[in-house]
Amino acid sequence: MTIAANRIVAGEGVPAWAVAAPALVAPGLAAVVLGLLLGLPLHWPRLRLLGAVIGLGGLLWLLMQGAPALLEGAGDYARVSPAIGFWCLLTILMLLMADALAQLAPGPVMRGAMLGGVLATLALILWSGALAPLSVMQEFSSRRAAFADAALRHLALAFGSLATAAVIGFPVGLLCHRNQRLRGSVLPVLSFLQTIPSLAMFGLMIPILGWIALNVPGARAFGIAGIGFTPAFLALVLYSLLPVVANTVAGLAAAPPTAIEAARGMGMTPNQRLLRVELPLGLPIILTGLRIVLVQNIGLAVIAGLIGGGGFGTFVFQGLNQTATDLILLGALPTVALALVSAIVMDILVELTRPDATRTA
Amino acid sequence: MIEIDRITKVYNGVTAVDAVTMTAESGTITVIVGTSGSGKTTLLRMINRLEEPTSGEVRINGESTLATKPHLLRRRIGYAIQGHGLFPHHSVARNIGAVPRLLNWPKEKISARVDELLTLFSMEPDQFRDRFPAELSGGQQQRVGVARALASRPDVLLMDEPFGALDPIIRARAQDDLRRIQRALGSTIVLVTHDMEEAIRLGDMVAVMDGGQLVQHAPPAEIVTKPATGFVADMVGDMERPLRLLSLVPLSEVMEDGDAPGEALPADSSLRDALSACLWTGRTAVPVERDGLPAGRVTLDAIRARAELGA
Ligand SMILES: Nc1ncnc2c1ncn2[C@@H]1O[C@H](COP(=O)(O)OP(=O)(O)O)[C@@H](O)[C@H]1O
Ligand SMILES: [Mg+2]
């Protein structure tokens, strides 16, 4: 852990065993060591999972005990944050957990339940105030309203652009699927859009939309302006089109050619073929496209903060300007958590839509 | 009745099917046989308009296939695609019921039909109805593919190498099943194969294709005894000609009165079966039974005389 005189200056390190009274620290340290040891046997994934949970519990305990103890008598502006050792251990234990889970391969329902459990625990810990003395949480408590606003903005950016891209992308993908020539010209254009660096893309939106706002009557009334929500949203939609269209095309082409021929041979119309054969067989691939877009957009939406688009990026860039690491974390941590949760939920959905045949085979 | 009238298909300058004319009578099996790439599949697919002919016309019961929209035409014609083409995401029952569902049959009627067909193909309905294609053996998949083509009781049935993936023993049984079902329903079947043995066994008429052209269209006995070209003769295979001929003649034709030792053969099995029984068990004659009662015997000499007659 580090403790600093205020939130700007670099803190000084405090080793884990010295963050609080030895009697308080010992159980936490023991749990971390035990967790790591349990993680060693390769062939017992259940044991490793248990180890990861115990280890994480230990880390949490150290945070809860250490923060108030260090703050005591350290002055009003003093800040406590977890240091490099904490982040390393956290990463190792999370990897351990992910690896054990991959080995256990729980079913989609089980995974949903576990995710729910983890989120509930996390919510409980945050809500209980046990971590309130930590620096990140102090940044939070001084910005409650702004945080809620940023969260809403971030979700609107990520999910809104996903929905828009899907609404545009599905029909385009369908047309590309049916028309070889169209596919040949649409996909390269979308690939090109995808290669524009994200900062450049957001930057480009400014003059383009700015020009529209100035020259097209009524555009301003719709909220079109060089900076703000609209250009950020538009950039995200453009980035999303390629994965949506490409995966729609790939998904619709995933049905075995003989099954398509059989469908034709028995007298299905093109639309019946689409609904009864191509779409159900391609759904997992199409949803995988949406998963890519969602995770990508949750991350990219951070950059929207740069052009006044709102979202968690606002904190990240404010933090960068003020060299306040904790403010950066306040933007980054929820973004990472959001992306992780979305990825897991989408994976579960993909698995649930997979045809039974391929699931059992 | 299917009338194919000077039908031609050209793919970018390559003639896949070249002015083929032939007629398949109602209630018969016509087998189209030829080497790979000879245009069999293309010819078959022009009957239900999966391919549009470059020129020529097909009439079913006197009516041009061009008079009906292709998808409506196809719903009336059963089609078993080469390599089964089952829908991997649908259960066996849904696969078989696909065409009846397109035709808006009521649910109970469809499930009754599915069970009937599974039983017909010796697959226990309770055991197989809810399985997925990936959970079936190759032979079972093909049988479900054929059952699906039969589901709506079409008068006309097109089959593209339906028994291709089967091993010889199951294949013979599947062929017998098909023959039995066709006789019972009186359907008109056009079946494609590259196996002359299968063509002779199954066909009321055999159509031999070579390089897109129809080189001979005749009953199987005539194909064996009077091959029209060297190509047909090659397909039949000179060595096996007498045996193939014997497989076309039922025991009842050369049966004589009298008795013989050993296990009896039914009167409608072929001389080839009798010959193989004689050779295998070292007998010079086999008893023949009809409906389980002794009917006479067939001697090795009579079989030899019949084989020489054909040569
Ligand atoms: N869609 C197609 N496009 C171009 N050529 C084709 C097509 N389908 C078949 N052919 C050609 O037509 C010929 C006959 O093919 P096919 O009817 O499939 O033969 P078979 O079923 O007897 O093996 C082959 O030379 C094949 O390459
Ligand atoms: Mg073929």
C-alpha cells in the first residue's frame, strides 16, 4: 500500500505486513499465501478455484484493515491506495480463478449464477463502506452525481451504438449474404473504417459534424455538433459496423451447403430458408459479432471523454490532466468491470443459442 | 409420368447434359447410372427446377414444370439430396416433418406420419424421434434423409445417390426397403447412382449417362445382355455379366418338381442366390418354398443352362 500526504504527490510504500497491527494483518496474509499454495496442484481445478477465492478474500481483508489503520492521524488530505504488490496479486489470483473455471467448464446456467454471485458480493462490499477509506472511493464520494451521470452516458454510448450498428448492420449483412458483388465492395470499405486509429476517428468527427451543424438547417436542433455526445456516438457506430456485418455474413454462410440445398429442394422460399435454417444455424456467430462490438465499444467509449462525449472517460482524462491516479482509476475500473461482465453475459447467450446437436456432439 | 424432352444444360460453355430425352412411367423406378461427372445430378435437378435447363422442357403428368412456381413445384416432388442434407439444428422428427409443415398439415397428422416412417425404416420412433442428426450413424442419417423425402407422400420422388454412404450389407437392405415401399405406395422414382449393380437391382428401367448424353435407356436385362455401347458394356463389366443376369431371374422360372437336401430358398429369390447357396454348401440342387410350403427344387444344371442362354 502507499500512503500520500494528498492526492497529487507520489505516495510512499508500506509493506503488507506493516499496514496495521500484526494481529489484524496475519489472517489476511495467511489467506493469500494459502490461496496461492492451493492454486499449485494442476489437476484439481476445484481446489484451485477455492484457493483463488480464499486468496482474494485475504487481499480484501488486508485492504479493509490497512486503509483505516494507515489513515489514522495522517492528516485530512492523506490518501491510501493499493500499490503494485496488490495489483500483481490480484492479477495472479484472477488468472488462477479464470484458469480453474476454464478447466471446470461449468454450463451456461451455472456461469450465470456464479457471475450473479460475484456481482452481488462486490455490490455488498462497496455498499457496506468497508472500502470507503480507500482513495478511489474518496474520489467517488466527492463525485457521486457526476459518477452516476457518467455511468449512464457510458452505457448509452456503448449499448446505443451497438443497437444502432445492429439495426443497420443486419440488413446490410443480409444483402451482402445474398449478393456476392455487394459483399465484395462493402466489406473492404468497412475494414478500412476499422483501421482508422480511434483518436483520429474521434478527431475527424469534429470538423465534419461541425460543418454539418453550421450549414444544414435544423441539424443543431437534433443535437448535432462538432463535439459532445453525437460525434462520439457516430464514431462508435462506424467502428461497430464491420464486426456486425462481417459476422452476419459469416453466420448466414455457416449452414452446411447440403442443408441449404435440401431446404431449396423441399420447396422453402428464400425467406423460409433464412428463418428456419440460415438464421438459427448462424445465430451463435452473429451474437459473437455483437459481443466483440459491445466489449470494444465499452473500451472505446472512454476516448469519447476527450471530445466531451461524457462517460467514464471524463474521469480518466481529468485524472490525466491533474496527474491524479485515483481519478483515472475511478474511470478505468468500472469500465473494465463493465467490459468483463458484458463479455461473460454475451458468452453465455452465445452458448445458449448454439443448436443442441453441436452442443452435445 | 415424367417426360424429359430434349433437355440441355450448359455451364459456361461446358455441356453438362446434352439433349436428353426419356420418359419415366408412373409407378416405376428409373435409375440413372453413369460415372462421376456424367451429368446425372444435373439431369435430376432439372426435373424439380433446382437447375433451370438451358433448353428443353420437363412435363409431369402432361403438365410443363414451367407452369408452376419452382418452390410450389418442389413441395410436390420428394427430393433426397446427395449426402442426406439433414438440418443439424432440428431433431429427427422435425427433419422428417419439414415438408408436411411447409404444406401446413395439422400437428397430430405430422407426428403420426413421422412415427409411421421411422417404423417403416426400422428405426424405433421412441428411441429416434428426438435425436439430432449428429447423434445418428451414417446409415441412419441417410434413412432419415430418404424418410424426409417421402414424408408428404409425393407421387414423384427424386433421389441422388441415397445409399452412397452405406456399407454393402445395409445397402442391400435399404434397397429392398425402398423397393418394398415403392411397390406399396405406387410412387414414381428417379434415382441416381454410379453403381451399375444398384441400377440393375433396383431399376424397372435403367438410363446410362456418358459425358452428358443418354447412351442407353432400357430394362435392366437388356442393359446386361445387349449393352448399346462399349461404355455400357464396361459399366456392366464382362466378367460379371452371367452373374448379373442370374440375379435378374427368379427361382420360379427354372423350378422343377422334386426335392433336394438342405435349407430351402423362397421362390422369389434369384438364381444368383441359389447358385451361391449351391456353391457354398456343396449341393447340386436347392429346395424351393413358397409361403413356407415346399414348392419344388432348382438344380445347378438348370442354373448353368439359363446362364448360357443369356450369354
Ligand atoms: N453449378 C455448376 N457450375 C459449373 N459446372 C457444373 C455445375 N454443376 C455441375 N457442373 C459440371 O457439370 C458436369 C456434370 O456434373 P454432375 O451433374 O454433378 O455430374 P454427376 O452427378 O454425374 O457426377 C460436371 O463436369 C460438373 O463439373
Ligand atoms: Mg452427382
